[in-house]
Amino acid sequence: MSTLVTELDLMTGRSSTVPNATGAIIPEPVPQNNRAPSPITERVQDQLDDLKTIYREPSPQLLHAVTLLSEAAKACADALEAEDRVDRFRADDCMLRVQALVGELIGFRGIGDGFGIVATALMFAFINKSGIPFTKSEMQAVLRTLNSLRTGPFASMETAVAVTGILEKARLVIDPIPLGELFTEAQEAGFVDSE
């Protein structure tokens, strides 16, 4: 029996365990580079297995969104592993992959208001970093947020706002850039005439 992560409880408002519906034993992932899988990678795999028991017949849109979220969570977990090895170039490369996947998630805002709020907050967290590499605590916050969204894509608006608090606690800015600042930047870059 596996349990869903705390984020599922936050997203659904219930606290429970979910047994594997088929009772099948899932083989452990094959280690790469002769290293054992990290606890983060194992947790991501457990969550994917749990999702199969929750969504019996997911729509193609939901299936694609959950797949993107899984890929983003995996890339973020890889970034954390690279950060632990003090391989900051690899960590940054992985976070760029997460950013690209989050950009694709914006197209799935129609899944629900809560999904849209969290996906948009993630997008602005990346935009507002302005290319500055993520710290370990910021990466952890992004991973927790991705996992929350993946395990509870139909969250209410109130729950979604609570989930975005994970990003804010890590001091990531999730608010859009004010239009006045964009106009000023465009003027300074010579894209707009100042008359």
C-alpha cells in the first residue's frame, strides 16, 4: 500500500491512503550511471502509480497535462540532485527544462480555475527570476508546487491560492510584472519612442 503525499491532502481536502488498485508490484526504476534512484525520484514514481488509481478514464487533455507535470517534476528532481552534487550548470539546465514545460502547461488552464492559478504562478515565478539560477529552496518549492498540481489538478481557487503560497514562502515572486514597468523597459531598450 502506498500513501499519497501531503500535497494531495491539501488539494483534495481529504486525508487517506490509496492502495494500488490492481495489487501489482511495480518494479523499481533501473538506476542510471550505477547509482541508486534518489528518494525524490522514487517519490515521483509512487505518485504516478497513485494517479493511475485516482483517474480511471482521464480526458486526453488531463492526461497530457499530468504527463507534462510529471516530466517537469522529474526535471526539477534532477535539478535538486545536481545541486546536491554542486553541479550548478546541470541544475540550471534542468530548471530551464522545467520552465519550458511550465510554459506548455499554461495551455491547459481550461482544466480548472485552480489549475490555471497554480500554472500561472509557476510561469511568473520563472519570468520574475529573470534568468537568475534557482536556489535549492526555490527548486524544492517548485517541485512541491508541481507535485501539488499533478496530484490535485481540479483544486478549488482557494486551495490553489494556498498552494501558490509554497512559492511565496520560498521568496519567489508570482505576481505579473506591472505594465508600467514593461513600458519603461521597452523604452530603455529602444523598442518604444519616448515622446
